[in-house]
Amino acid sequence: MHGNIDLEYYTKRLIERLAEIMAARQAKKEDTPLELDQTRMGRLSRMDAMQQQAMDKATARLTDLERQRIESALKRIESQKYGYCVVCEEEISEGRLRFDPSVLTCIACALEAEAK
């Protein structure tokens, strides 16, 4: 395991972010459903509503991916594999972990994947 990695700090950050995601998801569920009835609203308003709905779905997908990464990071902490790249198993830099505690790969593997 990383020599001086503060697992408590990362665990706390990951759990706090997971709680934020779950609270936002719950708040979104409580929102009123989108009404797309053209007889009750104009065509442009309906198009705006549909565009907003598509953006909300895309945001929800990204948030769900973030939730999955956070849950994976918490499991890696439990199994004492946190802080290591899931591709090459080298240590992930402290700066990279501080920026995003749920990151899965070292910078070299991330750049290589991006180049493909």
C-alpha cells in the first residue's frame, strides 16, 4: 500500500461525495414529471422541455458512472488495493488522488487510454 496515504481522508471524501450524489438523485425523483403535451404548451416550449430532458438524462448517466467509481474506490480501500492503478498496478500519484479520490488509473495509463 502507499507509504503515507491518508485512507481516512480519502474514505471521508468519497463517502461525502456519494451522499451528495444520492441526495441529488432523491431530490430529482421528487421533481414533477415533464409534461410534453403539445395542446397545453407551445411547440418551442415543448422542444426546450425535450432538450432539457435529454440533458438531464445525460447528466444522470455521468453521475451514475461517478457513483460507480466511488463505490469501487471504497471497495479498493477495504481490500487494501486503493491508490494503485487498476491497469498496471503502479502507485497513483498523491496529487491525482487528491484531485479525484475515485480515480482508477495512474496518469500514464489514463493518457494511453485517451490516445487510443
